[in-house]
Amino acid sequence: MEYITTIDGKEFQVEIIDKEHVSVNGKIVEVDFESVRSQPIFSLIVDGESYEAYVYEGEDNLEVLIKGRLYNSQVEDERERRLRAAAGSSKAISGTFYLKAPMPGLVVSVLVEEGQEVKEGDVLLILESMKMQNELKSPQDGVVGRIQVSGGDSVEQRQKMLSVE
Amino acid sequence: MEYITTIDGKEFQVEIIDKEHVSVNGKIVEVDFESVRSQPIFSLIVDGESYEAYVYEGEDNLEVLIKGRLYNSQVEDERERRLRAAAGSSKAISGTFYLKAPMPGLVVSVLVEEGQEVKEGDVLLILESMKMQNELKSPQDGVVGRIQVSGGDSVEQRQKMLSVE
Amino acid sequence: MFTKVLIANRGEIAVRILRACRELGIKTVAVYSTADRQALHVRYATEAYLLGPAPSSESYLKGDKIIEIALKSGAGAIHPGYGFLAENAAFAQEVEDAGLEFIGPSPFAISSMGDKAIARKIMLEAGVPVVPGTKGTDRFSDEELLKLAPEIGFPLLIKATAGGGGKGMREVKSIEEMPSALNSARGEAMSAFGEDNVYLEKLLLGARHIEIQILADKFGNVIHLNERECSLQRRHQKLLEEAPSPAMTEELRERMGEVAVQAAKAVGYESAGTIECLVDKDKNFYFLEMNTRLQVEHPITELVTGVDIVMEQIRIARGRQLSLAQEDIKINGAAIECRINAEDPHNNFMPSTGHISHAVLPTGPGVRIDTGVYSGTEITPYYDSMISKLIVWGENRAQAILRMRRALAEYRVVGVRTNIPFHQTMMDSHRFLGGRYDTRFVEEEFDMEEISEGKETHLDIAAIIATLVKHEQTERSAHVVRRNARDTSNWKWLSRWERLSK
Amino acid sequence: MFTKVLIANRGEIAVRILRACRELGIKTVAVYSTADRQALHVRYATEAYLLGPAPSSESYLKGDKIIEIALKSGAGAIHPGYGFLAENAAFAQEVEDAGLEFIGPSPFAISSMGDKAIARKIMLEAGVPVVPGTKGTDRFSDEELLKLAPEIGFPLLIKATAGGGGKGMREVKSIEEMPSALNSARGEAMSAFGEDNVYLEKLLLGARHIEIQILADKFGNVIHLNERECSLQRRHQKLLEEAPSPAMTEELRERMGEVAVQAAKAVGYESAGTIECLVDKDKNFYFLEMNTRLQVEHPITELVTGVDIVMEQIRIARGRQLSLAQEDIKINGAAIECRINAEDPHNNFMPSTGHISHAVLPTGPGVRIDTGVYSGTEITPYYDSMISKLIVWGENRAQAILRMRRALAEYRVVGVRTNIPFHQTMMDSHRFLGGRYDTRFVEEEFDMEEISEGKETHLDIAAIIATLVKHEQTERSAHVVRRNARDTSNWKWLSRWERLSK
């Protein structure tokens, strides 16, 4: 099975040959890969070298944490890549960003109003959790859509709080 | 629900009144009882005092380990107790003891032969596990029945090895 | 003399105090919120009583209920730990009034040091240098402050007199920013502390945050246990501390120690306490505030001096004289503490909640962990994000750093994100290795990506792992589809599920 | 000078050595059997190579394969740990012949000390007292031994010259028992070591097992790190060690230390090693054997002397001179080690295998754990039963005991039975508290039930817990019956199971 894997913007051709062999950009390496105790933490021995990584699943990416360094990765097989190429950069089209609570907490205050224009990096909302106030910022320029929470509200993890269109 | 609970030979009348109250020999105490992280280890707060116990299930008993001390316990409700009383001491009747491997291991040697008379405490078999040789003894007087293993055999945990009738 | 202590706290510090009690043969009473029923402090204590629901205001801040439990359980003393009620003079007074021993200083010392303006005044009178700023304990109006500000000079800090944890604090670069900064600082102070009084302090640039640990008994004996270096902070929260400070000289240590002892004597101090100072580039030092309680970072002092600070607190509260004299206190080797927080250093230190499904602690020579969590613990949004303290000792600073590196590399926590990668990056930074950092370093100059630049990367390893994970997911979901096609086997799955869920 | 070390071992000692390497900036190569794929030593090492299936004979004892891996991976040295190949002179020679550094003494020193009769002869010649018994290195016939036995006196011990771990050893009370004991000792020795040579030693009653830790460099410098008290044994396996020995006097310590240094010099010793002695009631001491390797119980010496023995071993192997002189070695406080074994002290110490489903380690001040397992580890029947070493330090012996009590009380291991209750009982026994014990104490006089007698019991608590557990089981099985009655809901269980098993 062949994949195109992008790590921090760099592409790798990775082929899973069999349970013990993988080719990376044409170079075959011996691998021994196991999840530790069925946890999302993985032990990889590759040509004798021992690595361990946490893997976090994003919406369409995987974050791989190795030795304190985080690698943003995207893995696609050929079919997926073709589909994406055909669809064009889908992200630019459906440009709505939903601000979801990254953790359970208390909304301290909403700093924007519906219809307000915001720039990438503007603070949208302050959420308190674990005795810390956290500023949640807009990842894009746009206009604030519907605001579904207000100061004093408790929110659950991943609850939608507002959108930027 | 009422139980007769025997701890190391001493009988207790224990009644489960509700989730927070238990009566022991007529004295009502407040209890808060939880298994820790769904493990067979239990946290009990009784009238404010905090205890923790490992509970090991035997065939017809529970072993309760509290602060390094092991308590052998038997819990019966009234129906069970009546049935047992009616049946008489059932143990004395069906007197066959099956020697099962207490752990996986290697049979070093079988020290008895089929048909041989043995006394309580006689060593029946030597089992090696974790680099230790362990003498397994007869818990009763009797005659050795069928021997199902011999020196050099690997055995699984709980595998029947021989019987004493 | 008391033989049972109630610990009015949770988490690692409750466990730390429990351990000291246990090793002194003293019984312990834990209190807990519903969220902490299975916490270690509840599991390890002799007795445990429920306070209330998870929010602190309904549980760990309920002073009256805690005193009631202490009286009911026959505890003779209350140890407040840090945070919650630890620096609440009214609570300390109520504990005393109930006939119980408060393991800490007198309500007078707490309240004197709790009002930052009063503390500054006392220190000045005792001959302790303070950070230049407004003097006296008057309530200054905005007008007065606008007049005083240029005399102090910019940049400066507006600080709430009742302050703590950076609340009601504003940095001001020029007179123009003053009015709105005053307004927002007062607003924040009012909502945090119930009063809006503020004062001004010069903002010292390039300064280090260095604190001196004090021990004082009921007989007026006061000693200090040397310094801790605490400059590595983010949003006024310490992240990593070390002892001794790489910036310290023997002469400065002696001067600061003497002054700290003087300061403690000035308020008739008793128990353990800390004098926090700023030290500028020219080794001038200024009193910042006194923490009238045990500090989070006390273990690094314990490791280099051999003194068990919590046991000493308990002995002092039991009316014993200090068993140590100043000349008994020596520094042996070096110690570092990394605060392990449930927060994501790759995403602006966002707190992370969840269930710790797998954890491996670093152990072995020279490593100490103080923690209240274990594999299986739920990290909730109700309390602060610190899940453990990783503390190492080494023969010297270099060895301590090498040991900390190996300990951080061993530490595994699955289920929440932690700031372990932050500490790993810090242990690799030249500035930290050289000991050349100040209080602004983490926020203004420390950049995880930048420091890692040029260091060994593992892009190819990441590529292999990501691909294998994705590949296994694909295989598995294909398998599930095939499985679902086989209706008849569902009963097998069911019985398997029932076995699993037993 | 080597910069990569292969560790030819598993479990806690492999992890211990890995840590020392890592803290010295040395890369590590782990080797493992299929049973250990997820073991900590594999997870923590720089490199890891599979040796073979679980049984030691097919994995950790494969010297040739290990040397091959060392060469392939570019490791410059091999650390054998203890057990397995650690005292195999032929292996040490092969390592040397392959151009690698063996982190341990010379093959000559290993083989001299490996033959107990030769070792006794060397020690006698070096002026080191040995336990009275047969002299010289001849092979004695049964006839000769029967003649020599009455001269030595009864009770005596028959011991295999190639002995170790109590194999080929028999206690004999009278001449009548001699012939059959000789026969069975020779048989056991033959099957364990491939040769049946034996010798006789007087059985010293009321003696203590005390050993002296040695460090020697390649330049003939030898120092000792004082003693460890190891009398608490069962079936010749140590269970609990302490340093210093409560039976030691300053004068005896000095004499034993000198003799140990002499002994090490007699075989041109290099690296860390241990001289094991018996000390009788009158403080006479006798050489028993020399262990030419790192000992399980080395950490207690580390805690009281401040010397990192494994790092010293590596430095010595790298050709450095000892950085410490005898006068630098001081004893600071007291340390105790409890070996935590997967065995059931309530059932004749029967080994216990299984899956560790929940574990909470004691941490905090003064506690060190050396271990290779974690929550989730499978304890297999293939290797020895030690799952961790719990080591504490205290200012003095009393404080160390109190600390060990609290650490044992905190330790939780679910999934296998452990001997923690044995250690807890020991920490309560008057004989241990008084330091009044000898090598026969555990087997002949220590009784868990007896020691607990008169102590506080919790029969009522046990009754409540047992009843609640039974009650919940009853309720749950009733619930399952009801649940199974509802056929229609099975699809719900199925989908839930599928979520669970994702």
C-alpha cells in the first residue's frame, strides 16, 4: 500500500511493504511497530533504533510527538490525493471556522459581536479552565457569525461557541 | 439484604441497608464504598475512616487484604446458609482434591505415583516458575488418583495435574 | 501536642503533607470534593470527609466546614498547604479561635504580608530594600498616582495591594497608558479580591526572581535555607525552579539571607515562609513580597539542604525549637523542579482535560516525584493544571540537567497533553544551559520552534509512524465493514462485550 | 573511549544501567526477548534488538548473538548487569576477544571467584579469614569428605564449588546424614552447573550476612564503600537489605573494609564487586564468596555514600582513575531496600504471574524505586519474580523504617500478588526494629501470623468489604439475567462494544 505523507510541509513517499518492511522515498527499512498497551502511544524500532511517539488525531491530520517535538502530518493514499486534487483546495471554498471549546470551562467573556469583522489572530473569546484564563483567537480573517454562548456560560469540550465566516 | 459473613472463623451479621448504610452485628455505620478505577481494589470510607482493600476471589470464598493482613471471608445470604445446612458439610462427602497449577510453569518432577497413599502436607510435585522451584503439597490425606503430567512438561495456570481422592 | 492533622488541600501538596505526617507517626484527616473521591490524598489518609461538589468555592474554600470536620474528627491542627485557604488570615484566626493549631504563621503575619502596600512599608522600616515605587499604605487616587508615576519612572507596574497570581496587575510603558490601565487593573482587582486599591512599582528589566526560604519557630529563632531561582515564568506562573541560583554569589547569598531573616523577624514570623525578591543585573536586590506558606517549589531546597521543610513546619507547630542553626545549613549539589502541567505547549499552553489512560513515571537515582494523580485519574477543569512535580538532584548543575533530561524523556502521560515538551526544549536551550535568563525570558524570548531549529529532527520517523497509524486505521475500518456484513456472528460479539464489561 | 553501551540484561537492572549511560551522555543498545518487546528497557534505549523467544536460554543467555549485535550496532562496551551472563568468565573473554570492553572485572577474576574452592584458597593466602572447612582446590571423594567432616564439626554445609543461588547446597547435622546428602548435593550440582565437585564448610549459627562493596580501577586503586546488611533471606534469596548494618561497629567496619580491599587486590580486581562475609555473634567475620558484578542491593550503598556505583563502573571501564579516595567515603543516614517480588507471602511465597492492571508507586521525599515494569506489564513465568526495588533513605535507621512503612502502605499493585505484606509485617516486627536478626530469622523464626498477633485487626472492616463485594456481585448477576431477557436491545450492546473496541 502506497501513501503520500506530508510532515511539516515536506512530502514522503511511504510504502507499506509487509508487516516488517516499509519503504521511505524508495529506501527500504526494517520496522517493528506496536502501540504500547493499546494506547495511542507507539513504539517503533526502525533498523534497530528505538523511538516512541504520541499520536494525536486531528480532523484531517495526525500530530506526532517525538522526543518533545511535534510533527504535523497528513497521510493520503493515491485515491484520496486524486480526489483532493479534483476538488481543488476545498478549504478555501468552505471558509467557515467554528470556534469549539478546546476543553470544558467557563466563558469569561465574548470579545466580539455578531457581524463584526475580525482579522486572523484577533481574540474572540476568553475561556476559563483550570484556574487559567485562555484567549481563543481567530485562525482567519472574516466576519463573526452566530454567537452561541455568553459570559458566565459553562461549556463542554468541543461545544460550538461561535463561527467566523 | 442480610448476610452472614465469616471472617477468619468469626461470624458477623451484616445488613446492607442502603447505598450509604450498613449494619454490622446490629450497629449501623455510614459507608462510602467504591472500586478504584474499576479494579478489584476497593476504597471504603466507614464513619470517616479511610481503608483500602484488595479482594481476591477464591472458589467459594473471598480473600480480603487490608494493610498487609489477609482475611479469609465467606459471605452467605440466608438462603445459601439454609441450603448448606441442609446439605451438611458437602466437602467431606466429595473428597477429591485436584492439584491445579497455581501459575504457568515447568513440572520439575512428580514425587508420587498413581495409587500411592499420601498424608496432608506431603509434597506431590515440584513446579518451576520464575526461576524458583515450588513444592506443591497435598491439603489432605488420601490416595493419588490419575496423574496427568510428568517431569519436563509445561503447564498452564489452573491446569489439572493430578488428584488426591 | 496534636497527634492528628487535617489537611485542608488536595492534589500533590495534600499527599506531600500526608507523607510527612505519616513519617512522624501523626494521623491524617483528608477532605475532598466529589471530583476527588478516588484521589490519592483520600486513598492514603487515615480519615476522609466529603466537603461538597467539585468547584473550590463549594468545597476546598469552605473554611467553616473544614473547621467543623477538624473538631468532629479530633484533629488538633490544620495544615492549609498552598493556595485555597493558605493565606487567608480570617481562616487562620478562626482555626485558632476553634482551639486548633494552624500550621503556618499568625493571622497577623498573614494579613500584614497579604496587603502588599503594608508589607512594603514594614520591609522598608526593617531596612529591607523594596522595589522603588509608591510608599506608605494610603489609598491613592488615580490623580495622585498619575502624579507619582513619572517620579517612579516608566516602564512601571500597577499592582493590586491585595494581589496575587498576577491579577489586578498591569504593565505601563508611558503616562498616556496610565488612565486606562488603572481603570482595568482596579476593575480586575475588585472582581478578584473584592477591593480595588492599587500601588505602583518600577518595572525592573533584566531582573531575576529569586526567593529565600525561611524557617522560624515559636521562640523567635529564624534561619534561612538559601535561595531558589524562579525566573522561568509564564503569565506570572512559575514553570521551572532551581537551587542554587546560577546567578548567585556567596556574598549576595549571605546578604539576602540576612535580610530575609530580618524581614521574617519584623513580623514575628513563625513556620515556613518565603521572601521573594527581584535581583537586577548589578546584583541589587529588592523585596517583592512574602509568601506566608509552603511554596510549590519547596522540594528543591529540601534536596540541596537535606532539610524536610514540611516536617519542620509540623515540629514548629508542635512547639519544638528549631533543631538546626544557620551554620548547619549547607548547599549540597544542585536541584531542579519542572512543574508538569496538563497544558499544550504546542498550542499556546492551552489547558488540557481528560482521563489519564497510561502513565509511566521516571524513577531511579536522584529523581523525586510529588504528585496526586495516577494512571486512571480524571483531570478536570475545576482545579489548576499542575499534575505533578518532577524534581531531580545532581552533584552539580550540569549533572542535574542531564538527569532532568533523562527523566523528562522517560515520563509518559497519555490522555491529556502536558508541558513536558516545553521542559525538554528548555533543557536544550543555550540560554538555560548557560544560566542566562531573567523573568521575561519565557514570554519574550523563548520559542520552542526556534530553539529546536538546527537540532536533530525526525521527519522521516514521523512519516513512518503517521503512515503506519493511518494504514492500521484503514485496515481496521475495512475489517469492521467486513465484520458487520456477517450478521450471524453478532451474538459472539455480544458475549465478548459482556465479558469485557464485567 | 566507548560512546555506546550494550546492556545484556532486562528488567530493573537494564533500566538502571540505561539511566546511568543516558546521564553520562552515552548511547544505549537494549536487547530483548519476544516477551519483553514493550518492556521499559526497550522503550527507553537508543537502539533495541530482538534476541529470541522468551526462555533465557534462547535469549538473554545467547552470548554469541549479543556480541554480534554489539559489533553490528557499534557499541564499544557490554554491561552484563547481574544474573544471566554477568559471572560467565567465558563470555567476558569472548567480549574482550571481540575487541569490546566488558564492564566488569577480568575473566581471570571472574573465574577465580566463580570456583568457590579456588576463591577460598586465594583469600586464605591473602590473609582473609574464611569460614572453617575443607582447604585447597582438590576434588575430594566422598570417602575423604566423610573423614574430614568430623574435624570441621557439625552442623556443616556441603556446597558445590561451582555453586550459586543455593543449588548443590545441603545442610548436614550429623555424620549419619552425610552419605545421602553428598549424593543429592552432587546430583543437583551436576544438573545445575555441569559438574559435581563439592566442599565442606562449617555451618555458623546466629551469624549475619554482611557484605562490603568494592570499587577498583584499572590502575590498582581499590576503595570500599562500607557494608550492607543482607541477613534477611529466604531459600538463599535476599529479601531486604539495609545500610549501614545495625550490628556493625566502627572498628569492625574498618577491619572488614581493609580485608575486602586486600581480597580485591589479591585477584587484580577491577570494576565494582562485593565481598560477602558471615559475621558471628562475637564479631568474628569469615569470607563467604565474592560477587564479581553489580549487586541487586547496590542502591542502599548509593543512598548512604552518595556514590553512583553504576556510573563509577562505566567511568572505570572507560579507563578513568577512581575520583574518590577512601577518606572521601562517609556514611550519611540510613537506607533500606525491600525487594518487591510477584509472590504470595500468604501462600508459601508462591510465584504469581499475570497482568498488572493497576499500579500506584510510592513517590515523594526519600523514596527511590528501581523497576522495569509499569501499569499494563505482563508478569511472565520466564524470569525471576522481582518486579521492583523499593529503596528509602532516612536521617537515621528509625526514620528510614518509618519512611519504608509509609512507602509500603502507599504501594499498590493489582493483577499479581506481591510480597509487600511480608515487608509490612517485617517493618512491624520487634526483632527487625531492634536490629536483632540473623540469616536464619526469616525461615526459622519469622511468622507473619504470629507477628501480627496482638496487633490491631480489622475483622469488622473485612466483613463489611467482603459483604459489599458479594452483594454487588449478586446485584450485577441479577441485572445480567434481566438484561439478557431483553433480546431486542442486543444491537445496542453490539454498537457499544464496537465503540469500546476501537
